[in-house]
Amino acid sequence: MSVTQDLLDPLLDATFKGFPHHSGPLRRSQMGAQGWNVLRGDLPLPIALIKQDLLRHNLRWMQDFAASRGLGLAPHGKTSMSPQLFQMQMDAGAWGMTFATVTQMRTGISAGVQRCLIANQVFTALDLQGIDAMRREHPGLRVVFLVDSAQQLALIKAWRQKNPSAQPFEVLLEMGVDGGRTGCRTAEQALELAGRLHNSSAVRLVGVECYEGLAAQGNTAQDQLYAQSLMDRVEAVARACDAQNLFDSDEVIVTAGGSAIFDLVAARLKPALRRPVLGLLRSGCYVTHDQGTYQRMMRAVAERTGCTDGLEAAMEVWACVQSCPEPGLVILAAGKRDLSYDWEMPRPLAVLPQSAVERDPAHLQPVGEDWKVVALNDQHAYLRGSGAAFEALGVGDLVGLGISHPCTTFDKWRWMPVVDASYTVCDAITTCF
């Protein structure tokens, strides 16, 4: 089995959290043939899962969104770090994949990705050597990364002087915002750096990049003003670089697009320049979406775009009630090691009583409006609520939880079952964090 085949179809066993205790080792591709059902208790809980129909919907929806605006999609792979999901995103039509680090990119390349955008600054000798080695190893591989300072450029030039046989690195000029993360703060700073990049034999300037997501509020009026201001700056710098012949490629890349207000920047990724423009969206969380922050952001996107079939939450985490120690409090056997908690607490979705005759979705019961996970320990969730349904909860009952921010649930699981509408396992994905 090749490296790529082994990465896409790895061997799983009981050392993987959530893998059945009673099963011997299985290839990922064998999971769907086992007939396992999450609600029936065939997999140990807690378990994070992905709903197949909603996953497929999200893959199709975001690809269609980008294509309808004449844009390419370079999904951010750091969301899932799943070779199987990378493959699905590429099969759906993605231009390439985005990564945050050279290490992440190596996983993507091993999974078959041929176009890579590193949405971050690269400057260490080890990382530059890594990119150079991967380009030599994989003919046709394209790697583009960000530059935002003369200091970074000096480090790249120093490495290239020691490695003169290396091909120049393709780079994007990053525009930032005051108080934000990386990126040039002013047009003057950006154009001065663009001149340095153009005049350096170590790099080739191929476009302009920004990231708008950090300042997104979910308030359309505020978000529109912010996105317009940022993209006005990006477009002005792109036009100036074009007019001064500072780009070193026949096609200019203009890229932005997180998972919060991607629609507000999408319309600005194809500025009219003297040469063709490749506009790239880099949304990542769309692949499974969530039941929290991004769900609220999507409502605003839907209002702005008029869409009626937006992204859907495809990821859930199921856990058992393990204790009912006092009135109004139930302890679930899942915690920080299993669930996102960096933005919001998990959201209770449904209950399946242990007493249910048939453990299928038809017997799922709704949760009360006041049911809330109020705290997490490493392995425990504190669920509070009231009412007869809450008081009826007992040890062994199953509770489904929605999450906010899928990235930080993915990184807690080495694998996740993919389930059909009846919660029967039909496939699986693995992760490489």
C-alpha cells in the first residue's frame, strides 16, 4: 500500500477513542460494512460523528457558492486535518487547499493535494527547506505563502543564498488591520514591500491576501462597513502593484474568506487588473458547520444573499448520562477532551432514553429551552435544566450535543464515524493533528 493509500485508508483499532472494544483492527474503508449504529450502543461513548447527507450538502453548497461568483475554493485544511475530507473537497471541485503550517501542508500533499496555499508567514530554514524538498519530490506541486515584512524577506533571501539551486518561492503580499494579526497595516508599507519582493530573486510576487474573519460580528451593517473598508485597501494595493508591474506572474491571486462573512469579501476578489485574476475563497468550517457561532453567522449570510438552503450542522457529539447527583443537575460523560469549548459551551440537541424500545431517531426526544451545558471538566459535562423531561433523565440515557467551532472538536478525535439518517455507520474519516 502506498503512502497516500495508507493515509486515506488507515488501519484503526481499539486504541482509537470511540472505536468498538469488541472489534479487531479494521481499515477505514471497512467501517461501513460492520452495521454499527451509534444509538444502539455499538460504539463506546462519547463519540463525535458526522452526518453523511449534511456533509455532502455542505460540500456541494460552498463549491456552488464559489463557482457562481467566478471564484476558486481553497478550503482551509486546518479545520479538519482529515485526508478523507481533503479528498472529498478536492473531488467536489476545490482549486486546492489552504493550510496554516508546512507540517499541515505535508499531510495534504500526501493525501494528493497539488495546489497549496499557506495562509501564514513562512521564514524558518527548516520550513523553507521542507517546501523546497516537497516541490522536488512532487512535480507539478504549487505552494504559495504569505509575506508581510522586509525582515521575513531577509530570512528567505538568506536561506536562498545558501541554497542557490532552489526555485524562487511564490508569495502573496498580506494586508492586515490595526490591532489584528499579521499583514501590512498601510498601503505605503505594502507597496514598499511589494517592490522589495519584485526585486528579489528569492521570491515571486503572485498576488495579495487578507483575512477578514477576526472582526466579524454577525451584524450585517457593521460587517459590511468593515469588509468594504478592508477590501477597498486590498483592491487599491492590487491595482497599484499591477500598475507598477510588481507582480511576477501572468495570473494574479486575490484571496480572502474565512467562515463567518465570506459572502462580503467574495464580491471583491476579482478586481479589474491588466492581467487575469484568480479569486480564491478559503473558508474551512463550512465542511461540517456548527450549532453555535457559525450557525448565527450563516443566518446573516442567508439574509444578505437570499439563500434558503444554507450550510447545515453535520457534526454531533453523543454522550451518556453518568450521574444525576442533585435536582436540576445531570452529569454527562464527555468533556474538554471531546468537545469544543473555546467559543461556547456545547448545545443539547436531543435525548434518547435508555428505555426506548427501538434505539432509532424516531424515538429521539426534544430538550427543554432552558437545558444548558454550564461547565466542562476534562471528562465531564454539567447539564442543567428543569421540567418533567429533565427530571426524567437517568443514568444510561443518551444526549446529543451540538458544538460551536468545529476546528476544536476535530482536533480531539483521531477518527469519526460518518453516519446515515438512522445513525448507522456508513463510512469514517480520520484526522492528522
